[in-house]
Amino acid sequence: MPFSSLIPGNDEDRLRALHRYQALGPAPEALFDDFAALTAKLFSVPIALVSFVERDHVWFKANFGLPGLSQAARSTSLCSVSILHEQGTVFEDLHTRPSTQIDPRLVKQLQLGFYASHCLRTPDGFNIGALCVLDYQARPFSSDERELLEHLATTLLLLLELRRTGTESTALGRPAPALNLLDSLALLADIGSSGTTVDRHGNPVGTPAIHHEAAQLADRLNQLLQTALAS
């Protein structure tokens, strides 16, 4: 791959960490598909992706909004940029301020105007992929949205870790409070995508309030998942 700046110094170790999760390949999985759909609704965007960055390609393990796109060359994907950063990666206007680190052909072909992601970081510190939201139009990305995306990326990684260790069914099989928190996130997503102006308690809210409450719910869910992993 010619874009050497996209290859972190620990890439061989990072790839070994990625392979632990046995998540590569185009076969769909409900865990990822449902999570991408939930994420797209929460951010009111037409596209959400769960990506894993392999040696030469980026696999889109879940793809909400870009049917038929299961992978891309690593040199053309903004997810390759995302794994270089521990914090979020945001391009609010790809039309006028695109990334200079990738081959821009795929972004132009898809006519993307906005990209935001947060890396999927393993407990031992390797960025194996990203949770991404995309739009065809340029748009701002608030601090509340950044916080929510970070929490959701952590949730997804914790679910992967639970699956890897064989404790996913135990953690998510408890009717309360983990499933209640997941249901609440889904309800908030429905509220945001429908334009309804009340929250899950019936109180009037705007989109920023939905993002703030969703981030709090995701944080509480992550604490429960971390407890399940530690037990």
C-alpha cells in the first residue's frame, strides 16, 4: 500500500489483536448490523459503519446506508485515518476540507460531505477499527455528539470482548439493568429520527438533549459491561 503514513508503527501487533476477535469477512452479523442502525438513528445520519482495518483492506462489518460496499482499499478509507488517533476523527466538510492522508477517489465516488468516527480500542491498547457516521452533506459535529460516539464505540468494543471471552450471553441475558439501558438507547434513537420533541420521560427536548442523555445511558451501560468482563 503506497500510503505509508496510514500504517502505525505497531501495525503487526495491532493486526494480531484484531484477529483475536474473529470478526473479519463479509458475512453479516446481527450484533454489528443492529448497532450500526442504532448509531445512524441516534445521529440522524443516512450512513453508519462498523469497520475493521486489515493489512490492505478495510472491512465494513456493518453497513447501514451504503448497500453493496463490504470493503475498501486501506489507502482509500477514512477509517484508516481513524485508527491512528485515540480520540475521534472528524471531517465536517469533506467537499472543501478533505483528508490529505488518503487516496480521495472513494470519498469522491460516494459524494461524501461529512465523516466522524471513533476508534475501536482494545483493552491492551490497539485500535482495530472504527465506529463511523457519515452524511452526503457537510455538517457540524458538537461536543455532545463526540462524547456519544466515543461511548458507543466503547460499548461496541466491550460487546466484542464479551463475545471473545464467552460471557456475552451472560452479560446481556440479564433483563435488568443492561437490557433496559439498551432499550432506552433504542427509544432515544427512535425519538431523534422521528423528530418527536419529547424524551423517554415525556419531557420536551431538542436534539442536543437527546445526544447528552444517550451518552449518559451508554456510559452506564459500559460500566455494566466492564463489570461483567471483570467477574
